[in-house]
Amino acid sequence: MSYTEEVYERVVAQNPGEPEFHQAVKEVLDSLKVAIDANEEEYRKLSILERLVEPERIISFRVPWVDDKGVVQVNKGYRIQFNSAIGPYKGGLRFHPTVNQSILKFLGFEQTFKNSLTGLPIGGGKGGSNFDPKGKSDREVMAFCQSFMTELSKYIGADEDVPAGDIGVGGREIGFLYGQYKRITGLYEGVLTGKGLTYGGSLIRTQATGYGVVYMLDEIAKAHNDSISGKTVIVTGSGNVAIYAVEKVTALGAKVVAMCDSNGYIYDPAGINLDVVKDIKEVKRGRIKEYAERVAGSVYTEGTGIWNIKCDVYLPCATQNELSLDGAKTLVAGGCKYVVEGANMPTTLEATTYLQENGVYFMPGKAANAGGVATSALEMSQNSMRLSWSAEEVDEKLHGIMVNIFKKVDEASKKYGLADNYVVGANIAGFEKVVEAMKAQGIV
Ligand code: NDP
């Protein structure tokens, strides 16, 4: 049995009931095999893989709070400090009823490679809660955030662990979390990113992940003598990543014809009117079906199946495992040429393999959505220097980072004779830097 297979079996045996974590480890280890085999003896001796798949620390805590009816509610809170070889732990907080240790471990593991790919000094972490902000009043969200931060504040700091937003954690939540951190510690420091512009946030951070996904798509297209302009695009989700992916891809001349939320999807053959989506999602916190009620000629369909609409480019920007093998087959049959992941692990392993084997250029989330965390790292730099860069400066840096990530991923895939296999390229390029740092720092 190969070293990677041995470690994968050990992960499954030692982390029972954590299917998402197993899936993420499998994808990474399978694609690292070519690089590991070349140095197997050295890596085995140092137990590099065994250390890489074990989080440095898992913090799990109780989050009690009082709802608007005066009833005491209790949620679970977590922070997974996965790997600090190349910098302080960095990664978002997710508030969603499905959050559990398996999901946060998969996200923290992926984050380690993603952060390495950005070229910036940030380690991997992730956290969150099974709290559902949907349908809660602002006061309830604040009460929850304050209780969550009261415990989390013991374990984070500007040079230690710097959380950010993720699903269910946007500007409102980051504001409440930051206020409580400051109140408890007395420190006004860059301990969270995604902050509001009046208290240390960076311009373009809100747009960064979605814009970065499109910058990545642009690089892949150019590398194959193609262009985004004139393409028909589907973007799944209608949250932070999806909205700004739609904004940028439309600006570059493509037409987005479909978006969704967890209830259903909209199809607008004239091209999505993003102002309407922003009003529904960012202002009214409503449902995507309202789009069809407001825009003539558009159609709403309840449930899944957005991939049945024909497209050239598919940008999954909603959640993990949203695109399965059936969806992938339908996309290929419809002539889709590019799948670039805005969400983390939105494509199942079987679907990924099918897309790659059928001529679709597939870029995994850890490379494609790294613009978000990269811009968070730029926010940390600005906070440390006590200054703010202009939107143009940040956007230019973001663009440069995405171009560079594409280059690294492309080169790594070619180095191992697997050109265009961006899954292998991203994992190997991310892995090499982390491993160099781990080797240099001894057995810790
Ligand atoms: P948001 O909470 O802002 O948006 C998530 C969107 O996905 C919502 O429209 C949500 O709909 C939809 N959604 C959730 N589950 C499903 C489902 N099962 N089927 C269809 N739609 C669904 O989150 P973000 O945009 O911030 O994050 C989206 C993804 O991108 C996540 O995987 C996240 O980890 C990843 N990511 C985010 C970054 C960021 O900077 N925000 C950075 C890097 C990665 P509904 O409202 O119905 O729940």
C-alpha cells in the first residue's frame, strides 16, 4: 500500500463519522501521490502526512444566549486551528445549522493549502457554529455573536489566529464579533477581517472572492486562447461570493443566465439583473424566487437542477457537494467548458473526475476562491501599518495574486506531466510550501 493510501485509511479509522473531512483528505492525498512518491522515504521518516492531516488544535465550546422570547438557547461553537507552519491561523467562521466538526475540519484542511497558494504568510484555520442567523432579529444575532466571542476571544489574536466571514457571517456579524472582542480584551487590533470600512476594513474585501474567481476563469480561458466575453454563465448561490462573481463576469462581457439559493433557482435568458438580486439578498434578506416576481421573462424553479440550463461556464458558489455526478454529466452534455469553484468543495469527487475526463477545465476552490483570504491578508497588512489602500490598489493586488496562483498551479501540473489537471497542480503547489516550512521548524 502506498504512503498516501496508508495515511488515508488511518484518517478514516481515527476520525469516524466525518465524511466531509475524509473526502477532502482523499482528494488532496490522491493528487499529491505523484509528488509524495518522489520523496516517499523522507516524508515517511518525518511523518509529514500524518502531521498534515491532524489539526494542531480543536477548540469546542458552549454558546448560550437568550432569544427575543426570553428563552435560553444553546449552540455549539468551534475553532479548528489546523496548521500554523507558514503564518497565524487564518480562515472564516461559518454560522449554519449544518455546521459540525467534520465540515469545519474539511474546511480548515483545505484552507491550509489555499492560504499557502496565495503566497502570503497565513496558516490554516476555520470555525463557526450550528447557529442559524436566518429569521433571527438583529438583537438575537448580536446576543449570539457576543456570547460566541466571549469564549473565542481566549484563543485568537492579530498574530495568533485571525477569523473572517463565511456562510452566514457577513458584515453585520463581523461587526458584533469585533465589538465584543474589543470590549473583552481592550485591544483595537486586526483580529478579524471583513470588517466595516469605518473600523479597519479593507476596500474590495466584500467583492474579493467573487472577483478573484472570475480573474481565475479569465486566466484559464486566456491560457487556452479563449476569452470570457460572450460566454453564457451559470453562477450558483446568491450570497457574497456569487453576487460579486456575477458582477465581475458580467463586466468582462459574459451573460449570467441563472442563480439559486437553497430553495430553488431562477433562469433569466436576458441576463441576470444584479441590482434586483442585491436588493433581494443584501437589503431585504429575501428569497431568490422573488426575482421571478419582479423581472418579466424570468422563471423560478423550486428545488435543484440549475445545471439543466445550457451554459459555457459553470461557477458553483453556494456550498459543499452541490454538484454531483448527474449534474456534471448534464453540464458536459450541454457543452459546458469551464467549471471554476467559488465555493469550497462544491463538486463531489466523482463529478470532478467526470468533468476532467470529459475535457472541462476544472479549477478547484482552494485556488479559485483564494482571492477572499488573500484580500483578508491585505486587510491584516493595512491594519498593522495603520493605513488604508484605495480600491484600485487592493483590486490590482488581488488581480496580481490570482494571476500568480494560476501560474503556480499550471506550472505544478506541468512539472508532473499532468498539464491542465488543476486539482493536482493546486494541491502540489500549496503542499510544497507548507511542507518546506514544516521541515524547517522540526517536529512540532
Ligand atoms: P453566503 O451565506 O453569503 O451565501 C451562500 C449562498 O449559497 C446562499 O445564497 C445560500 O442560499 C446558497 N446555498 C446554501 N446551501 C445551498 C444549497 N444546498 N443549494 C443551493 N444553494 C445553497 O456564503 P458565501 O457566499 O460567503 O460562501 C459561499 C461559499 O463560498 C461557501 O462554500 C464558502 O465556504 C465559500 N467561500 C467564501 C468566501 C468568502 O469570502 N465569503 C471565501 C472563500 C470561500 P440560502 O440563503 O438559501 O441559504
